Amino acid sequence: MAHFEKAKNLNEWLDQRLAVNTLKKVMQTEYWIPKNINFLWAMGMVLAATFGILLVSGIFLLMYYKPDTNLAFDSVNYTIMSEVGYGWLWRHVHGVGASLVFLIIYIHMFTGIYYGSYKKGRELIWLSGMGLFVAFSAEAFSGYMLPWGQMSYWAGMVITNLFSGGSLEAYGLVEWIRGDYVPADAFLTRFFMLHVLLIPVAIIGLIVLHFGTLRIPHVNNQDGEEFDFAEAAELYKAGKVKESKVIPFSPVFLSKDVLVMGVYFILFFYLVFYHFEFAMDPVNFDPADGLKTPAHIYPEWYFLWSYEILRPFSKDLGLIAFAIAQVIFFMLPFLDRSPNVAPASRRGLFKYWFWLMLLDMITLTFMGKLPPTDALFANIGLVAAILFFVLWIALPIITKLEKKL
Amino acid sequence: MAKSEQGRRDFMGMALGGFTALGGIGALYAMKRSWDPLPSVKAAGFTTVDLSGAQPNVLNVEKWRGKPIFVLKKSADMKKDPRDVVVGSDHYHVSIGLCTHLGCIPAYVPDDHKFKCACHGGEFDASGHEIFGPPPSPLEIPPFKIDGTKLVLGEAGPEYKKMLDAGLTA
């Protein structure tokens, strides 16, 4: 056994056994963040905080939720909403949180795209982040099944049907995923398992990986400037805080994060208390009925852009387009052929690419919400869907042509 | 490290790895099987419908594997079709009541002898052929077996197989 001195206080006692002082240095006080950043750099911690809130509210919902097709709807809409003390609060926090987490994910993603934070050594940050996006999407979808309302049921029906692969007609696979011919009890219980255990565990693992991938390349800055972090850190530690280009993650950067979080949580709780209905589709307050389709099926707002890419094409082409759209963002670090790490505004054609992509995805989102019967909107949707792919095809070309900064 | 020592370690590594891989494959198979539909679910995949009480031109909606099944006894003035299920002298239209466009459930309009889908305006005639709007194919006919005046859904009888071979079921 190793030799232990008698500790003078609790911190020293813990440090002897767990090296907490080293841990604190590595993870907080000597984890360096560039100074040249703005509020958009706080989105990571905003996401972490939102995930924490989803976890806590989810734990309380789990106490009364019943994953059974006969009981699920009432356990949510009656027991949790009107019997459980403050049950409504957990539900609205969970619903609003699930919606806002995607808003922040999209902001976080487009910040990364704008500043080129996925390039030269930062590829793994981008890839693990995209892994998180996929995991959160699966988490949102599986959670949407649980209240077992009409939208839950029919979303489950349509999304699992996608796995039939159009003309491949792989209905065996669809039935295997569902554990039944249609979404039923086996489907609900397995998606419950995915929602409360397997996917959250995967998310936590991916978050750890995502943080880990940041460590060596460090966080990007507003100019994509490359500098010596060790040197900057020495300056800071020597007391030349002003001259140094960096600040420690904790407490300095974190205190800035907390300010942004403060603003964010004002919005968050405003929605929770006054506009929770935006995350609660009225159609989902009808219990699931496999013999009655709602007149218009649409996903939550954060899936609308990819849903709109599925819609305007024929069945098979739509499925292929949808599948590509789901994974194409993974390819960004490899499709961007320019070595420049700089904000899009300084990158020539890429500036237009960025804003066109953002506008296109917003357009797709709006068109996805509208019923497909209006010819004008259907055509706008089609053009936007085609533009999405044109932009991705153009990306390697325009970035190859880009002048080196 | 001695050569024989190296060989011994390699062997142990491969033996351990091999058995672990074997166990892993076994576990994967067990996991796959756990996700399969349960025997009780599969057994419930058959539904028997008694046709003797059916009224002409009145749509009955049955449930089979969770899906709505249209059963429509044709009246004398309605067109006969090779897709009809013939029991004795009566003709029936039997199909899965999901629009072949995006899976909504069409409604039957008895006066027009038509199915109309509220979602995107698709229409089918009383034999399930698409006659208007976006549906790409006729209403699908489920596997059936005629058993006296009863219809067993989920089991492929000779009449169904004939239709299937003629490409009439979907």
C-alpha cells in the first residue's frame, strides 16, 4: 500500500486519494479558452445545462409514466398533469427543453460552420458533435412516442415505415423494429427503454468524447487565429492577464457562460410558464388510434427541414434524398477543401454558401409545416430541396477555388 | 521475451479473443431475437371475418394486424372486378384501408361507390383501383383464405395466391 500522511483538511484528504487538485487544474483552472470569442461560444455550456434540466425533469416524469399502450396516455395526461404535485411543471420543462435544445444545437452547429471550427485538427469535434445531433434526434423521436397520442402513433408509423426502403419493401425489417405489424405495446416498451436508458447513456458518452476532442486543438476563436496556448497560459499564470490571449475555463469563461445562460433561461422559463403549448401539439391530446389518421401529419419543427426534403420527390428518390440529408453534415470537414480557418465573411464565395444554406434550411422548415396541397408552397419546397443538394455539390468546388488567406 | 513464450501468449490471446467473439455473436443473436415480434403477436396476425351478415354497398371496417380492413359487399349495380373476393354468388371488395399514397384512411361514399381520402384528395373506385389524385397504386389486398362464408385474413388461400400471381393484389 502507498504511504499516506495524515491530512490537515478535507480537500487534502481527497487530494491524497483522488488527486482532486490535479483534476481541478486539468479540467477547470488550467483549461484555456481564447479571449477573442463572443456569446455564441457559450452555446456548448447552454446545451450541457439544458441536457441537465431534461435529465432531472425526465427522472420525475419517469416516476409516474406507464409504458403500456392502455395506460400511457392517461398516465401522462391525467396522472402527471393533474394528480402529481407540480407534475405539469416537469412535463412542460421536458417538452420545452426538448424543443429548445434543438434550437441551441442548430445555433451551435451554424456557429461552427461560420467560423470554420471543424477544420484542421478539429474534425473530431465536428464528428462527435454530429454524433450528438443524431443521438438527440433519436432521443427526441423516441420520447415523442411515449404520451401515445395520435401524433405519437402516426409519427411512429411513418418513421418506422421509412425503414422499408421504398421499393425494397423491407417490411420484415419494419416489423422487426416495431416488434409488431403496427406500432403497439412491444413498440412502446422498447422505445421507452431507448428513451430512458440506451440513448441517454450514449448521449452522455458522446458528450464526454465531444469535450475530449476539444482538449488538444482547443476552442476556435473569432478570427480562426492559431497561437501558442502554452505560451499564452504562462503569461496568464504569471499575472499578465491583460497581455495573455487566454482565460481559464473556470471560473472566468464559465462566469461569462453563466450570463448567457441567464438570458437563455429567461426565455426558457417564459416558454415553460406562458407558452408551453408551442411544444405540445394539440393532435397529440387525442389518444392513439390505429384506425384513424390525423388529417395532416408533420414532425416537430426541428425535423421539418429534412421532412421537407423527403416530401417533394417520388417515394424512392425522396427516401434517398432524406437519407443523404441526414448524414451529409458529417462530411463537412472533408467537403470543405479550403485550408482557411476564418469567419465565413472573409472567405469569398463561402460567405454566400453559408447564408444560402442557412436561408435554405429555414425555408425548408417553413414549407415542411404547410400541407402539401398548395401548389405554390410545394414548388418552393421542391426548389429549396434541390438547392440544398446543389449547395453540397458546390461546396468542394467553391472552397477549392478559395484564395488562401 | 523467448520465442516460445511469445507463441504461447499469441495463442492465449487468440483463444481468448476467439471465444469472446463467439460469445459476442451469440449475444448479438439473442439481442436480435429479443426484438422479434412475440409469438402472441404473430398468433394475433390472423383475423376471421364472417361475411354472412354483410349488407350490399355498406362498408365494414375490420381490424387485422392493427390495420383497418375494408370489406364491401357489392350490390348488383356495381361493377365486378378480377380483384373481387367471390364467396358463393356474392362479390366482395376486400382491401387494407390505407391510402397507397401516404397511409391515411380513405372514407367510403356509398352514393358514388367511391373511396375518398381526405389527406390529399386521392380517390379509389369500389374495387380499390386508383381513379384520381396522387395514389400510385390500388388499395392493397391482404392475404386471405375463404373458409365457407368466413374470411381468414393473414393466411394465403388458393384464391389469394391466384390474385398474387396475376399481380392484382397491389
